[in-house]
Amino acid sequence: MIETKLATELPLSIFMSEVSDGNMATHTGLDIAEVAQHRAELVQRVGAPIQWLNQTHSAVVAAPQFVDANPLDADGCIGRRGFAVGILTADCLPVMLFSESGLVYAGVHAGWRGLLDGIVINAVRQLKCPEGSRLRAFIGPSISQAAYQVESDFVARFEDRWERDLSECYTPDGKNHVRVDLAGLASMQLVELGIPCALSKLCTATDPRFFSYRENKTAGRIATVIGG
């Protein structure tokens, strides 16, 4: 387990689970009892109940008043003091948003579809930052540009939808492929909204501490959790 303590007025941390902490996802067909145990141990480490999501690569952001024992149908969630937000990934981006005060925070699951459809922007718009504070962002373990090869028309989808040149976020890789920096795309959106973004620079595809679907078709998922 990796913990990053944030420089906020109220205590707030980001927890990133590893393969050694076990699979955190209930939807993958793996042993549910084992997943429940892994999650219980994670809750103990975080020190607060965790709101889980039924992630479907959407652009939907939930904003519960209290933690729900059932996963919410969303790919982003606004948290509140008293409960944490957990995001499951095995290459996609876990984007954590938080105010410098530590009063408000959110977790976002941003695969390429959700990123394309604006889930990061949706979460920022819903997160009400306290007066006098500002938002910051952190992107946890995810697939790196070096490991993320896609067909060339992938970039065209983003450039058409976002109506801008994105050449700084990809490099050609042969005649028909490119290597795309997904974290760079998310960071670009955040910075344009005036939100500083820090990167973990941990690659799920090359670092054996993390699950990677692209690298080995694993059913396992790590959890990135924000809470205080």
C-alpha cells in the first residue's frame, strides 16, 4: 500500500493499493469473500468507510450525501468528510481532486472513453470549492505513454471532440499507430481549468506492483482511494 499525504489544511491522504494487497474489484469473477476481506483491510488503513462505484466508462459523477453500502452507478464521485472515495483501475486513470482546505474531494475513473466524454471536467464542475481555497489534482498509477499503443485514428477522435491540436500528448509509432499519454490529456484539461496536477508517474503496465489488463489481461484491480 502506498500512501501520499496531501498538503491540505485538514488531514487528507491518497491510498494506492498494490497487487500484494489483493484484488479490490467485485465484478471480475474472482472470489467475492477474498475481495470483501481486502476491502475491509483497506477501510481499516484509510480509517473511514469507502464509497465504491459501478464503473462503466461513463461521464457520470455522483454526489452522495452519505456513504452508500451499494456501489453507485457512476465513474466519478464527490466525497465528504466522513467517507472516502475508491476508484478501481488496471490501466485507466484514477484522477483525485481535492481542495487545499481538505474539505472537499473527489475520485474519478477516467478511461479513454470517459476522458473523451469529459468526465474530468464534469467532476470539477460539481466539486464546490470553499471560498478562499483552490482545487488541486493527483493522478495515480495508470498506463504510461510508452506502454499505450493505439491506432492513429484514436487521436483524431479526441482532436475532433475537443477541437484542438493534441500533438504534445502523442508520438508516432510506425505507420498506423501512436503512443498516447492519457495522463497528459487529463492533466492538460485540468491545467486549462486552473487546477495544478501532480502525477504519480507509476506505470501499471510495467510496474509489477500493480494490476494491468493491457499487459496480462488480469481480472484484478487496484484501488486508489482519497479520504481523511
